Amino acid sequence: MRDAYHAELDAIGEGLVGIANLVGSAMARATSALLDADLDLAESVLGTHSRVEDLQRDLEDRAIAVLARQQPVATDLRVVVTSLRMSADLERCSALAQHVAKVAQRRYPEQAVPQDLRRTLLEMSQLAQRLMAQAADVLVTRDVEAAAQMEHDDDRIDELHRGIFQHLMDDRWHHGVETAVDVTLLGRYYERFADHAVSIARRMVYLVTGEHTDPAAP
Amino acid sequence: MRDAYHAELDAIGEGLVGIANLVGSAMARATSALLDADLDLAESVLGTHSRVEDLQRDLEDRAIAVLARQQPVATDLRVVVTSLRMSADLERCSALAQHVAKVAQRRYPEQAVPQDLRRTLLEMSQLAQRLMAQAADVLVTRDVEAAAQMEHDDDRIDELHRGIFQHLMDDRWHHGVETAVDVTLLGRYYERFADHAVSIARRMVYLVTGEHTDPAAP
């Protein structure tokens, strides 16, 4: 009985890692769709979101079943409850990847991102993906040190995000309001995606150490 | 023992209602601060957010304590788990009210919102507050019918949100890019706030009926 129980806890953790990988990959594809104005690729990202929602519901049902049948206490209880929260973070990330894909779709066959901001958005996307991959690793390894190192990439995302606003406010901005609106939203999507990845790692640190690494972290 | 248990469940529900009221009020004050360019009021909203975070952590600790000590099953278990998710929704809403206040703060003493969009943003804010008040009521009454009626206000918010984009894309837009960026973000903050309020009501409907009212709802 005890073994089946731990197998169920492990399955929940593996489910989270699977969704994290799927969501990281969705953001990679959404960004390619955006920067290459690739409609098919954009639409494939929209399909991924409903798959993530299905996986997420399955995972939540499984977590609730474990709570009901096994009635875990102490750390195991916190692990299951935290998994539910992480699952919600991942669902939001999937929705954010979908939002990026929708900008590509709406602007097709035009380019949504002007040349002078491509590098910034590409770097934001790559950092966001890397943070999600690191969060997935932290789910497996519970490595507090690795989780702490994610803060550096998150700071860099925030710096790039501020850079976008500075660029938009520059008197030399000549891409018009529609592009300014798209870029404003895109910047926020990547920044929120990265925040969720960092939250996942912070929640794991809290499980391991009992300490919140950021006073502002929910 | 059974009575203490239900008192604990009730206290969690009351805690959620309290936070929902606080968050609705924070959005009201943030919007006043925004539309009146009132720096003191904006700063008071920033103070509310840390109070919401404290309340939210207390509530989560209490929920986890109930799970550990009382080991609820069936509906009670789902109620507690759902409370944790609702608590996360409310924390996001508080952060969104804070974001609105920060726009007011950043633009002070200037007005962030041009005259021709004041009514739209005011209506979005009022609908968002009303949705939050309705969500708080649904937490108490578990009234599925009342929850369903919230979809109408949510549709109206989405319509206003689309109207903002149309307005921004209009060739007659003459408020510049900085204001376009602010208004883009503000529109999204209100729309997300409303989404979270609707999510809370939908989760309650799912608890009562066992049916998801929106296929896309997590």
C-alpha cells in the first residue's frame, strides 16, 4: 500500500514535469511563429493549449484522489497541495504561449515584431524557455541552489522588459500604435511566463527548506 | 469534534470572502487614483497588497492544517482544495489592482488616461468590481444561477476591452505611444481581474454541480 502511495506521488510530479516541458516547447513554437510569421505553427500552439488543459485536469483529479485515499500529512501533504498550485502556474503559461501565437495569427501575413525589437523578444523568449526547463529540473532534483540561480535570468527578463518600454517611449519610435500595442502585450506575456516558472521553483524551495525565498512570492 | 471541523471549513470560506471584498475595494481605489491622478490613494493600494498576501498565506496554512488534521473526503476535500485555488485567484487580483495603482503613480501628476477613454476604463473597473462582489456572494450562497449571470458582465468587459484596441488602432489616435502602452496594459489588468472573479464563481459551480460551465475553464 505504501509503495502504491509513493508511486502515485511520483506520478503527480512526473505529470508536472511533462506539462512543464510541453509548455516550454509551446512558447518556443509560439515565438518562432511570431518571428517567422508562420500561421501553421501559430495554430499548432493553439492546439497544444487544450491538451495542456486536459493533462492539467487529469493531474488535479489524481492529486485530489491521493488526498482522499491516502490522506497524506506533513511534507507529503504540502507536496500534493503545492503540485496543484504549480499545475495552475503551468496552465497560465500555456495560455500565455497561446496569446503569443494569437498575435502572430492576427498579424499574419505581416510581421508583428519590428526588426529593432526582434532580438529583445527572442532573448526574452529564450530566457523564459530556459527558466521553464530549469523549473522542470528543480521539480525532479529539488535542488535549492539551482532554483536560486534562476533569479538571475528572471532579473535579465525584467531588464529586457523595461528596455522595451524605453524603446517604445523613444521619440524615434516610428512603427505606429498597433505595433506598440502588440509589443507591449508580448513583453508582458514573456515576463509573466518567466514569473510563473520562477514561482514553481520558489514553491519547491519552500517545500524543501520551509523558507520563502521572496517576501513578495505568493 | 465534528463541529470544530465545520467551523474551520466555514472560517476558510469567510476568509476568502474577506479577501475578495478587500481586493474589490483595492481595484475601486486604484481606479479612482488612476482617474483622479491621486498619488496618496495610489500608494494606499500598494499597502493593501501586502496585507492581502498575509491574509492569503494565513488562509492557506489554515487550509493545509484542516487537510492534515481532519482529513476531509469527498465534497469537503474538494471545497478545501478549491479554496486554495480561489485564494490564488484573489492574490492575482490584488496584484492587478496594484498594477493599476502603479500606472497612476508612474504618471503622477499627469493623467494616464485620456478623456476619450475614461468612461470605458471606468466601466471596465465597475464591472470588474461588480463581478468580484458577485463572486464573493456566490462563495456564501453557492447560487449557481447567480454565478451564471456573471458571464454577461464578463462578455461586456471583453467587448469594452476590444473597443480599447479599436480606439488605439484608429488613425485619429493622437495621444502618443506612451499613453497607448498604458491603456493597453490597463485594459488587460481589468480584463484579467474580471476573469479571475468569473473563475472563482465557476469553480463554485463545479463544486455544487460537478459540471464545468466553461470548457476552457481550468
